[in-house]
Amino acid sequence: MMLAAHEAISPSDSDAQLARDSSRQLIRYAQRDLEVRIPETDEVVTLPAAAVRLLVELLSEMAEGNAVTLIPIHAELTTQQAADLIGVSRPFLVKQLEEGKIPYRKVGTHRRLLYSDLVRYKSEIDAERRKALDELTAQAQELGMGY
């Protein structure tokens, strides 16, 4: 089954429980390659340790009921995909692109941006938000507002 790069999978309640149980079992194997036997064929598949760690992380998120998506770090995104991923409107994202806050390229008339650049931008704005909230908290404490 192939999914679009941005298609999120939301777990059902039974999926979340199965993911919880599976992640607890797999976590002890996350530091080494893991051989998995396919019961129907007796075929053995070897998963690299990095893939096992990724699988444990994916299962842990599903166990919490979170939707999960898998995107290669070098993937190119449309402006709509990028906006959806960081939870902003497409026009806001396009404005950020045009202001040079996120690198992009044009394919004909369409803008494309790298997932890695989007993640970098998101980290920067999240850090700015945390800093502003910390400053507001400090001011509220100085004024004795009970925070």
C-alpha cells in the first residue's frame, strides 16, 4: 500500500491499543537490527536498527491516538501540503515564502519547498513563540499576577 507523502493515518481505538502493545515489545530491540519472520511464507526480513527505532516511534504516536505521516526529509512539498503540515493557511505560507522566510523554487508557476526547510522554519517560529511566552510570564510574575 503506497500513501501520498502527506497522507496522515489516524488510528482507531483498537489500532491504538495494538500499537501500544507492539511498541512496548519492540522497544527492547531498537538498538540493533531485527530479524522478522513472516508466518505465511517463513521468509525472514531483516530490519535495520534505525528502521526499528522509527517503527517504535511511529507505534508510540499511534498508541497516543495521534495521526501519523511519513515524509522523506528531502521531499518537495506544494504550498498546500506545507501549510497543512504546519497548521497555517496557504496564503499565509505563500506570504512567508515571498518575504524570503522559507526558501522555495518555482516549477512553472507553482512554488515548491523542501520539507527540511519547512521544518527549520517551524522550529524557528516555535522558538520565537516560546521566547515571547517566557517574557510574558516573567512580566506577569514581576507584576504579581499569579503566574
